[in-house]
Amino acid sequence: MDKTEKATQHKRREERRKGNVFQSKDLITGVMILTSFFALRMLMSYMLGRFDNALKENIYVGATVESFTIPTGASLIYTIVMNVLMLVLPILGVAMLTGVLMSVSQTRLLFATELLKPKFNKLNPIEGVKKMFSLKALAELIKSMLKIIIVIIIVYNTILGRLSVMPALLAADIFMSIAWLGDSIFTVALYAGLGMLAIGFVDYFYQWWEYERSLKMSKQEIKDEYKQTEGNPETKMRITSIQRQMSQNRMITGVKDADVVIRNPTHYAIALKYDINRNVSPVVVAKGKDYLAMRIIETAATHNVEVVSNPPLARALYDAVDINQEIPEDFWEAVADVISYVYNLKQIRI
């Protein structure tokens, strides 16, 4: 089946629940590289100072140790490791925070338990071969080659432009050499990050296109989904019919408590009940036409409820008032005459 239709909202929600969303890892990588090395640039003076102190401290400890024992070696290694961590942790923290924020911004804080379930179909070698020669695999290969080429070009051009300075560094102070090396690394990282960012933006739109293409549905799938979510039309009609029947039965049950039924003479029937302590005017407890009107009349006769024939009033009340509503003021006089008639008729019978 040709999948030419855009995915429905239901399909999108189901795919998101399964963890199927799109995001560009290249865009995340590009932003991480840039923010990490901007942080490195801002923290460079702190890191150089920290490196200077650590170097002096370790040289001093090594020079003052009379005998090198296992505890002494362990203490020295611990000091070196802690100094290294203090140097790299700020940069790693910035990189991790950037990666998390970029991922959350693209996936909108998605946590899908479906991804944690084992999927044995991934072990199918035939499916694996198909994925290797798919359009997505080709795009990933092209992106990887572009990234490698861009990094090689940037590193080559950066080093080529600084080769003339390298001989002078042999006679320079160690910290000047470190500063030059840091500036070179920053320049490489900056241009590499910008290149990765450009690839990331292109990749983001490609991932969006690929995601939308993978979600497309056929017309038959949309029809099937409609039947599942909205219900089969035949089943819905059956349910609606049963609900209507139940509602009518409840309404017919209320006729036995009515004060009067106004009819026309068989096409329409309106059952009214008036409780002077609860209502301002009589309330319609049941109404119907044709077959339902006959049921109302028969139920009224069974429970000795007076039935009065008044075609114009019955038709007007049927159109104007819903069940369990009080009659409008326009009908008060006409209905009062009917109720008065029924009351006098009961008095005569008594």
C-alpha cells in the first residue's frame, strides 16, 4: 500500500509513547564542542593557575620524599588525579549540561519505557543487511565522511598557518608554549564546532524529513485507525440505539408519576408533573411522537394518569420544551387550564 497521507495525531502520540522521535546528534555534538571550548577559553587562566600549583606541589612532594613507599606513591597518585579532575570537571560539566539541554529541547523531555524492552527482531541478520543498504545508512555514511573531511581540513589549515611559529617555541617559556597550544586547540575547536553546527542544522532538517516520511500512512491505515479509535460505525450505531432505548425506558418509567399527559391524538404525547413546593411551573417528565407517544399514552392508562387531547398544545410543547425542563411562561395559562380540568375531574370522581 502506498503511504501518501500525513500521520494522524493518534499515530504521532503512539510513536512518541514508543520512544520514536527525531533528533540530530550532530547538532548536539556541534553545540557541545562550541560551548565546551568557550568554557575552556573563559576558564583558561584558572586552569593554568591550577596546573602551575599542581606542578609545583607534585615536584615539591617528589623532591622531599626520603624513601618512596607504597603509601607515599598512593598519596602522590591521589594528588595528581584530584588535580586533573579539578582541571577537567568544569569542562566536562559544561559539555554534559549542554548535551542534556539540547537532547531535552529536541525530544521534549521524553522518557519511553518501550525502549527498555528487549527487541529480538533486531537480531535478525536479514533486517540488519537491509538497514546497511538503506537510504538512512547512506545518509549517515555521507555525514560521517563530511565530518572527517571538515575536521581534517580545519586541523591541516590551522597547523599549516602556525608552523612558522613552532621553532620559536623551543626557546620559549613552558607557559607561553602551553598558552600557544591552548590557543591553537581553541581555534581548531572553534572552526570544527562551527562546521559541525552547520552539518547539525542540515542533519536536523533531514532527520525531521525522514521522521515525517517514516510516519506516513496509507488511506486504509487511516480508516482502520478511525475504526479503532472512534469505533466501528455499525457498532457505534448499535450502541447508540441501545443507549436511546435505555433512555426511553427511563423516561417511560417517569410517566407513572405524571399529573397529566397531553396528546395529539396519537402522533404526539407530553407527560407533565407539577410539584408546587419544588417547581415554578410544570415539568416535562416524558415526551414522544408516533410509537413512543403511544407507549406514553398506554403507560399513563396503566397507571391511571389522565390523558387530555389538545393537539396544538401537545405539538407546541413537544417542539419547545426538553425532558426534565419546566414549561416556559408562554404556556402557563394553557397548561393551567389543562391541570385545572384534570383536578376538577378527579374531584368529581371522588
